[in-house]
Amino acid sequence: MAFAFISPLFRRRAGLCQLLASTAMGLAPVAASWVALPSVAQAQTAAASASFTIKDARPEAYSWFWDNADEGLFKGANLENRSFKWLQVPATPQHLGYSTGASYEALSYFGGALHKVVVTYLEPATQQSRVASDNFLGSKPYSFLAANVAIDGKPPFTVLVQYNAVGQGYGDSQFRIEATNAADTALAQAYVSHLGRTLRGLQSGVMDGLNERYFNAVLKTRGHYTIGKVDKNLNVTLTIVQEIRGITPEMLNWWWDHIGNTERYRLWQPIDHVTFEWTVPPNSPDLMYDIGAVQKVKEYVGKSAWTLSIAGADPHAAPLPPVAITDPGYFYARTNLTLLQSVLPSNSLVHQWKPNATGDGVVLTSTFVNTALALVLNPTFFNDLGSHALREFQMLPYFLPRLYRREQLGE
């Protein structure tokens, strides 16, 4: 949330031999255990299925992929894929999750033949009894893709892809693919196995795409930051202003006491954030941050990793906030590197927010005051921190509405 070695989630692309090996796995579905997602009803009988886990690739990367697929990613992931083109481009590609009605055509080799495959994304509500119910508390599904798949002009069948974060540090993605309503079960199974090989082959490319094409190319453009000069106390003030559409002030009020654990912290920023724990938990989690609650977080800022202690502070007691708090919503904290807490000067941060002009989001102003000695450890620290704040807070609309509506409003 405030500071952060380069992400271990990035991996080099698989070589040609690895791709050939995955292709040679043939039509058999991938054997793996499947942990049911919360609030999921019993699935209807599937004509074909596959379950597997993909290491070092977060679910958000696949939520980004559905609407941002292109021929480079598609063919690079699996040598069986020969071409890709959108027939109906996604309506909202610069968000995580899929757009109803988007459609693409691909030529792919599976089941011993080259096939023309047309995939059309379905209205999410058609799968409401089969997936986690909180998918419908946000603007787009977060844990599944539902599509009709027509092969070589034959009647389409339905494919449901579900996925969730698993593994140590929640850095892996667990998948289950099911095909239903298929007249030709052998062909459906061949396609499901082929799709699994493509998703596994995307592992590194999709994470790079999420980072560079979404976090850097899109989210970082939704705000700006300014870096002040070194003052007489050897401090530097960094100010970030951004509009965040898709959340309410109440949601942001609620979030500070309900971050909770590493699983949720990684929802907030799946590449930059690493671990979270309360060293002093909130006394009574509510719609205002708890003064005295202390978070211990590890996160990446640029190419450096930092472990921080972030303590909720009283804006009316010394040391006072570094800027006047004028907005109705705010969070004020003292932040320190845990290993250098008694060596470096204490740092501070203030987040304050108000409704935006159009009433569909908030305007967030963040003020960080950090010792200039941080530049000794990382010469680009303040630029990296400004970028980190944009990459982080612009992720809130992806997950915060559904958490708030389920846990605070009971929807």
C-alpha cells in the first residue's frame, strides 16, 4: 500500500520444446483436484471436463485475457492455434472480466484435425446456478467465463471456465472447464483439452500482458502525481490525485478495517502485493479505520521489495498529519520499514476522498511524506511509489463492490 524486489510472478515464456510437450498430451483431460468455489450450486452433467492448476499466474491475468486476447498471445500459448480474429470486439476491454456478446473465430488443430472454432461470450446470468453468487455483485464476472462454442459450423455447446487463486501466497490459478449440451462428446472433450493446453501455455505471457498492457498502459493513466523537493527535515512529499470510477465513498471507508489477510491483499494488487497480516487488529471493524490498528505488509514498489508497518494514526494528536484533511473520508497512518524502524525517520501517509462530479466514483488524493534517504536505497523511489499508488487504487472497482455488498450489506 505504501512501498515495495521485482515480482517473482514473472516467468520466462515456455520454449518450443515445452509447447510441443504440452501439445503431445493429447485429448485426455488434465488430472488435478478441484476445490469448489464458495456458493456454487451443483453443476449440471458435463459432456466433457478438465481440471488443472497453473503455477505463478494469478486469476486476474485470465480475467484480463478474455477481452484482450489477440493473435500473438493466442498462437504463442499453443502451437495448435493457427489464427485468431475478433468477429465482435468486446464492449469494455479495459476492465477485468468478459463482455457479453463478444465473439472470435480461431483456426486450431485438435482431435487429429484442423477446426474452425467460433466462440461467443454468454450473458453471465445464464450460469447463475453454477458459479459463485458474488460474481453478480460487481460490474463483471471475476471468476468465470461462459461461452457458446461452435466447431466447423456444427450446433454450439456451452463451455464454462471457472478459476480461483490457490497455492502458497495465492499466486497460482486453479481451473475447471466443463462443456455441456454437446451433441458430439468426443469433439467437445477434444476442444476442452485443447483449451486447457492454451490456458496453461499462456502462463507467462498473460502475466506480462496484465502488468504492461493493463496496469501500466491503462491504470497508470487514470491519475497523476507530483514530487516535491527535499525539505529542511530531509523529507519529500509525494501527492497523487486520481478518479476511481465504480466504487462509493462508503466502500473505501469500509476497506481499511477489512483488508484482513494475504488473500484479500493480493486482490488489491496481484503483482505488487505479497503478504499482509494484522500485528494489531482493529478493535471493532466498521466504516472508519481503527486508530492504533497496525498492518504488516510486504509489497513491491518498482524493483524493490519492502516490509512495512502501517499504523492507523489519530489526526488530532501529535504527530499531526502532513496536510490538512478536508475531504469527508480519510485514512491517516504512520509508515515504517520494519527492519529500520528505529534507524530511519518515521514516514506518514494520508488518503482522503470525496464523491466525484458524476456520482459514479470517488476522487482520491494521497499524500506520502517519506525521508529522502529512501533515494539512497532506490534512486527512482518516489516515481515508483506514485506509479504503485495508481496501479493499486485503480484495482478497487474490480473487487471492492462485491466484498462490500456481500459482507457489509448482506446482499
